[in-house]
Amino acid sequence: MAFDPTAYTTFSYREYRFSDSRFEATFHYQLAGGSVTPLDFTETVQFTPGIADRVDTPRLESLLALLGAVLGLSYYKLAAPDEYVIEQPGLTREAEEYLALLISEGMAEFAYRNGFSVPLQPAIINKAAGVASAWPEASWREHTGDPIVPIGGGKDSVVSVELLHHHRLHPIQFAVNANPTIHRVARASGHPLVTAKRTIDPRLLELNTEGGLNGHVPVTAMNSLIALCQSRILDGGPVVMSNESSASDSTLEVDGWSINHQWSKSWEAEKALHDVLGPQAGLRPEHYFSLLRPFSELRIAGAYANYSQYHRVATSCNRAYRLDAGDVSWCGECDKCRFVYLVLSAYLSPQALRGIFGRDLLDEPEQIPGYEELLGLARHKPFECVGTEAESLVALSVAARRQDWSQHRVVAHFDQVIPGLSDVHDDLEHQVWAASENSATLPAGYREAQGALR
């Protein structure tokens, strides 16, 4: 029988349970409607175990309560009903506001691509609301363990790990559902890798094929909270993300509403998480921040270009993870591949990039329509984690000025199409290269590490 999303009017976050012997959290959800049998879902997150008497249990429990609400969005989106009901105790008013923001902003793309009015604004009904815990102010001195650095196998987190390493901050790499690429990148760094395993309810995938709604959810917010929970289990230091200034750039505007594929990586999302971590779990902004926040993708690519030990093992291509690609790390056909190839061309030779990608994307005319989207010459920027149109234009301008790239067919095409490509306006170059002021205040050692990229 086909799944009818319109038959479900309420989504409920029922409860979470945590096993302190297995270090496993279990989350329970339900979709319900007046004329249909309720659907129940269970998800688990298995953490790397810590030492029992060093686990920061009070903060962990409060973070898990919030994590459950956010993970629930993967199931909420099957029908996107008008009510999101919270039955799990322990969520503050600030947590409710954070959840509402994740739905309206972090799921704006989902709403747009599924034909909803943007934004989604369900009623958040907290049936278990009570008096919030009175947290003592968490000082930075209480959490000075080694930093937890989420990695995805791509260039940005490589740069964060290397910056921390060179400033003797001993990064602990962290991944949710680590794949072979992540393990290879972690080994190349020489620093330890800690993992968590997220297991979604198999019924979710079944319902997606039977008519359930599907689309983008704020995965970075989910993985950030999983990392924060892991840090409290290990009595670790701050969670250090690798989100750049470019992530705050919207993908498109619809009726005055900004839709950003990367919203949960944006500065706005980072600030929103800061705002909830204090009331919800007694944590300060120093416990969660992005080391790369002031910098553009183009600037970060310049740093990554110097770390040749990663070039044959890392990939930022999401499609390659989904394909049975063997040792192929880059599909060469997606927007992410095109963008990363372009920004790296500002620093590396054609021969070096052919060695990384296995082909020359800037010498393949069939890539031109994809580059038109990245450059802002088509309908809108792709729904993908790519940099700004200005970054793409500046990178292409650099390639047009380089003898080793200028005659490549994609570069030569745009050199004819875009007037003055090889002489991009100074203000635009400054906009791309300058460090943004939108950034958290970092602890001293981390300020020095970040400063190495300025």
C-alpha cells in the first residue's frame, strides 16, 4: 500500500534511553493521524566508550535529549505534519526555539523541492516542559581535553587537523558512520580516530520508496550534537568544526526567503547552537566552534594544496561515497567535483590535478553547463556544498591567467564568454581572499592555530 503523507498530522519525539554499559543511545518516534495506524520508529547511536567515572553525565543526558529532537527530523520529513510533539522531558524553551529554526531554515530546501510554502513552521508542542536545570557556569578550564575534530574525508577537515597539529593541540578525529575514505584520511594524519555509529530505522528507507517525502535535512547539526555527546563521554575538549564563511551564502531566493543548502554549516547555525548549548547543557561557545569560519573555500583550498600526503586518499565528492567506485575517490561528474577541481586549479598544476581526479575537468567541454551554474550564469547555484559564485569566478580568473591552464577548453570557453575574465576586479578578489569577521571568540591556543591561515 502506498504511503500517503497527508494522512499524518502529528510527529512525536517519544523518548530516548541511554545504556551506560554499552554507551548506546536509543531514540523513539511516532507518526500519527486520525485515520491511520501510527507508525513507530527507533534509531540508535553507538558511541565509542569512555571511562565510566570520567563521563560528564549531567551534560551528556541533556545533550542526548536535544540530539533526539534533532535526529527526529529524518522521520518528521516523511510527512512534514503541522505538529511536532515533544514527550521526552528535559528540553528547554531554547531547545524548542532551536528545533523550530532547524525546521524552518535547515529544511528550507526540503520544503522548496517538495512544493511546500517556504518555510515550514510546525507547532512545537512540548508536553514534558518543566523548569530548566540551573547549570553552574561552565568555565573553559573545566574542559581542556584534546579537541574533537569531526572529519568527513574531505579537504576542509584535513586543514583543521593540520592547523591544530602544527600548534600542538593534539586533535582527536571523529566521524559518524566512518567509511574507508575517512579511515584512510585519518591514518594519513597520524592522529587517532574515534567513531560513532548511527543506525536509522530501516522502515524509513522503505517508506521513502512507498511515497514518503524525502530531501535534505540539517545533517551537520545532527553530527555536531553527536560529536558533543562523544566529547562529554570521553571528557574531551571542544568540538572543532571545519565550516567556512562560504557556507553562509544562500543557494537561491524564493519570494524573499533565502534557501541555503548549507544552512546547518552557516555562521547563523553555529550561533544558534551556541545559544542553546548554555541553557540546555551548561556549555559555553568555546566548547563548539568552527576553526575555519573566517575563511573562504578558495583560501582553504590553498592550504590543502600544501598537504600532498592527503591528495590521493581524501575526497570531497559525496557521490563517490554512494557509488560502488572501488578506489575511485572522485566521480568527476558532480558539482562538488567541478568546484573542488576549479579552486585547486588556482594552486596546483594540470598534471597534479589529473593525478588526484584521474581526468582533467577543465579540458572537458561537457563540463561547461555545470561550471555555468557555479559561476552564476545559469538558474542558481547548485544544491550542493560548494563555494560562492564569486569564489568560482576568481578561481577561473586565476586559471585564465596561468599559462598551464589558459588553453584548457573550459577555461578558454569562459575567457571568451566572460568579458575581462583574466582581470577580475580588485574588490571581488579582496572579498574572496579577506578573512570574515563573522566568527566565534576562540580559546587562546585555537586563536593561534586559526591565525596561521590569515
